[in-house]
Amino acid sequence: MKFHVLLVFASYSLFVSAQQTEVSSRNSNPDPVYDQLVWSDDFEGSGAINTDKWFHQTRLPNGNSWYNGEIQHYTNRTENTSVSDGFLHLVAKKEMFLDQGVTKQYTSARLNSKFAFTYGKVEVRAKLPTGVGTWPAIWMLGKNITEPGGYWTSTYGTTGWPGCGEIDIMEHWGNNQNFVQSAMHTPSSYGGTVNHGGQNISTASTAFHVYTLEWYEDKMVFKVDGNEHYRYVPTVLNSSTWPFTADQYLLLNIAIQPSISSSFTQSEMTIDYVRVYQQATASLEEVEAMNSIKIFPNSIDDKVTIHIQPELIGVKGTLYSLLGQKMFSFVQDSSKKEYDFSALKTGVYIIKFSSNMNTSTYKVLKQ
């Protein structure tokens, strides 16, 4: 974090005339390209899953049952998760199973990735289970979640759900065969969230499909086989609508609902691969240029000048309040440019500059 005193941009009214204008402006800037593979599992070998990459979450969170009225036990047995022929087999089964002093009639598995990240693209190539009452999901939770038995909670847990944020990349319900859905859960809308969208995939359970999330600083984009079906773009980004500025981890599971068909015996989610991509690392020259941005004078009431290296012309700047609310964005279209900050209230602001592969952050004070 760098600390400079003050700053801001041309006519405040030009940038914050309306919330929708702000959304349109930030969406007009080029998105980063996520083309560097940073983590993956192609499920090579045979037998148990790779425990360097995955954690079996088995603890009943309230000592008796899972959330949403689910009626399964999650186990760490190879009967429920195994690797063979280049695939992960995550199997839900009908069987009497005693664990943690509780007997249930169904078993399945819930995996937490031991990798967490902020921003990027997730691709999961999978074939889904069938059966009324089955509920498979490919999803994400904030690493800061406080959840009994979760992999990250003991070390990083500070925030309950939905404050940690939840990203549902793919959900499928057996009572609505072939419809796949993506959804967002935040403090502003959770549980029966209004933030969701989906599409019909006629071969969801008979063929492999690639389920994709593209996570940017201001939006989430969901696709199946490259076809977009939902985009989450909040008009205002704050802790209520956008708790997605920190690491999230991946989850894979099949839940069993009370509506499970009496004829159900077992079905599996078969996964070919899980891959996470991020933007390629910036060059040393770009890093140095981003770190040499100058904001002056040190103490001002109205006018401020931002000076950048010529190679950074076109760099995007974003102004946030100290509480993290996004105010507006701008593009520095010359090496040295003067801005009028007079319309902003007195206080501390955060300026974040973002180039293709690097970011630089400054704290500024409006007198």
C-alpha cells in the first residue's frame, strides 16, 4: 500500500451523474485476459483423491445434519470419491451409514480445494448425476467463512455466511433434469436469491460439458461450453452486494434432498478436470511503471495532478471510499493530467490503478 496525500479527477459530476452510467463506464474498459493456468487437477492415477489438493469435509455442522434439510452423510471413503481412468468419481449412494453418532440412509462427498484465489477463470468439465432429489454443485465460498469442519475456517475464519460470499458456478436438481443454474449469494440477496440464471443442457447427465466462471473486479460471468447464461453486475459495489475482493475456494459435492426418489440407489458426478486461470504476471518494467505513479501536490483542496510513465497511457483508475464503496472509474489518457477534486467531500479515499497485468494502490486525502 502506498500513501500519498490527495487526489482526483475531472468534473466529479461527469463521473457520478447516475449509477447506471457508472456501470456502463466500467464495463466499457477492457477485461483482463485469464490465460495463465495457476492451479488444476486432471485426476490422473487411481484410487483415493489427491489430498494435497482436496479436503474431505465430513463434519455435521450442527452435530446432526447438513444445511437445507439435506439427508446425507458426507464421507472420506473411496466408495464416495475415487480417481480412475483420468476422472474423479464423486458418488452419492443409498446405504445405511453411521457417523458422528448419527445414522443416515445416504452417503456422498463434499470436497474443499486447498487452493484459494481472487479473480480469474474456473473451468470444470463434468457429467452430472441423475435422480429426483439429487443436488450436485460446483461452487465457491470465501476463505474467511466460519463453518464447522471446513478446511479454511480454523486458520482464516472470520465471517459467517452470506457475508463471506458464495458463487454457485453450477447447480442441478434431479427434479428438473437438464436445467443447470448459476447463482450469487451475498448479504444483499441470499438463500432464495434473486441473483441467478441458467440454461437447458439436453445431455447434462449423458455427456461432458465445460462449466465456466469468469470472475472480474466488477462482475461475474457464467457459461456452459462457452455459451453465457448469466452475468452478475451489481449497480453499486459494496460489502453488501460484492464481498468478492478476497480469496475464495472451490467446492464439489452432491447433496441429497428429502424428496429423493425411493428407487434411487446411486449416481455420480464424473469430473474430467478442474482448472483455474489468472492473468499472466506483469513484466518488471510494467511493475516499476505502476509503482512510480506520482500524485501531487501533497496537500490540496481542489486541483491535483497525476503523472504516469508514457507506457501506462490508457491505464484505468478507480476511486473507492475508505469503506470500500466504488465511487467511479477513469482512464488516464496522457502522461500528466490535472483533475478537479473540489466536488468530493473531505475525507480519505483509495485510488487503484489497473493495467493489463498489474495493479497499484494509493491512499489519498481530500482536504
